[in-house]
Amino acid sequence: MKHYAGLDVSLEETFICVVDESGKRVWRGATKSDPQTISRVIRKRAPKLVELGFEAGPLCTWFWHEFKEMGLPVVCLDARHAKAALSMQVNKTDANDAYGLARIVRTGWYRAVEVKSIESHVVRSLLAVRSQLVGIRTRLSNQLRGILKTFGLVVGKVSGRSLESRVRELTAGNLMLKDVVESILNVWRTIYDQLAVIDKKLRQFSHSNEVCRRLMSVPGAGPVTAAAFMAAIDDPDRFKRSSSVGAYFGLTPKRYQSGEVDRSGKISKCGDSRVRSYLYEAAGVLLTRVKKWSKLKAWGVRLATRVGLRKAKVAVARKLAVILYRIWVDNSKFQWGDAPSL
């Protein structure tokens, strides 16, 4: 008799349900959320386990890698598919969710989620911290500007370390106002220094990684974009077609078709929003700041004259995603081509 198991995972406790090949419940229970403990329970209650499934979530990376090392046939389920199936249950409980997940795994009605490697998650964590610090630094800079503007002191167009010296220059004659902004400046300086450390680590990683070096041959793609793209894809072999990469990052339009209605909407914005924003920024750099012409830039500029710069950036970002993927797979570099005529 084949066995299938579903896990409803939470921080403290994990509910387990085991069903047989006919869908009949064999056993259910709960244990603490520890892969070693869960593995012992599964091996005891489901000796002929065919597949073990749980939803994608905060703990899925840890669980998936641990179960793989133990030799368990584990699969991570797409949370949207699981939610659609579990919503048919009348009563929403953790035990019922585990039972529902076990039945989903048995029927095969699910989309498996690719769990990335530990190295990719380390890079993604570094990028996530960087994004948070950039946001905090921007908010602190805006707060400083707003405070000084109240007293008629305009900071002007300064960036980087120049902001700190400019603020001190404006508040030099006002001790009370200087005390007000000093605490913000101290925090701003600390964040600025930590961002410099993170950027240095990302540059070192990208320049030491052979794949990232080739990705950075694409105009507009720097160390951060290359590292983020590589960490998000992780395994290029999981894509059958290059065009799927644009859809993976939510850069393709949504479609609604039913009966006589068939319309395309805005881009789906699915997938990694951070990588999507990096690709959009890279497209903007390519179209507005890169001086050397290429076929990609010429195509983007022609498109911008017809539909506007904003939509052209989205289209170029989608093409950049495909080009970066092909460079990775083909072990090649960006081909500039002949200077085109507009």
C-alpha cells in the first residue's frame, strides 16, 4: 500500500496527515516543527511513502533541504494551487489542511515550486537587507530635507556624503536645530556606511563569479542586477523556453479570454519584484545613459518614440531578462552588433 503525506507547517507545531493510494486517511497527528522529529514520525507512520508535500512558505527552504538530505521524497507545493484546493473545505483547521495537502499530493493536482539552493538564498538575503537599508536611507534623507525646509533651509541637489556636509553647513549657526538633525544624521551615516559594506560584498561576489561576469557584459546590468538575476533563477535548466523568463519575473501582460472577450492587460508583476525593478532600472540606463549603440538600444529607442519611454523600459526589461538567460545558458557574452541607423 502506497502512502502520501501532507504537512501543515507553522513555527511551533506541524500537523501531519498520511493517506493511502485510495485517499483513505491512515494517520494524523502533530509534532514540533523540527525536520528530524517530523522525519522520524513520517518513517514510522508512512513506511511506504511515495511523496511528502507542504506549501511554500517561510520555513519551506529549511524543511526541503533537510528532508532531501534525509532521502525523503519531498515536494514543495505552489501556495496558490494549494489554497484553491483547500478552500473547498468547510472547516479551516491545521489538521484539515494537512489532510487536504496529502490528498493534493496523492492526486498530483499541484504545481511544484523550485526550492533554491542555500547559496542563492544567502545572496537573496543580502539583497533584501540592501533594499531595506536603501529605503531607510531615502526616508531619513527626505525627513532631513523636510525639517530644514520648514526653517527656509534648502538642501538642494546633493547626494552621498555631500548630504551630511550640506546639512551641517546649513545648521551651523543654529545650535537648537543642529541638535534636532544630529540624531538623524548619525543614523543616516551608519546606514550609509553599512550600505557601502554590502555593495562591496556584492561587487566581490559578482566579479568572482564567472556567470555574473558574463551577465555584466550586458549594458545597464551591474553587479547588483547580475547577482540578483542569478540568485533568482538559481538553476537555468528548469526553463524549457527563454521567453518564459520574462513571464517568470512578471514582465509579460496578463490575458483574459472568455467567450467573445479576449483582452490583454498590464504586466502581471508576478515573481521576484526586486529583480523586476533591477531589470527596469537596467533598461532605463541602457536607453538613457549608455552612449554606445546596439541593436537592443535602437529597438528600445524606436519603441519609446511610439509608445513612450515608460512602456519601452518595460519591454526592454523583458528582453534583458531573456538576453541574460541566454548568455548564462550559452556561456556567451553580450553581442553589440553593428551600429544601427534610426
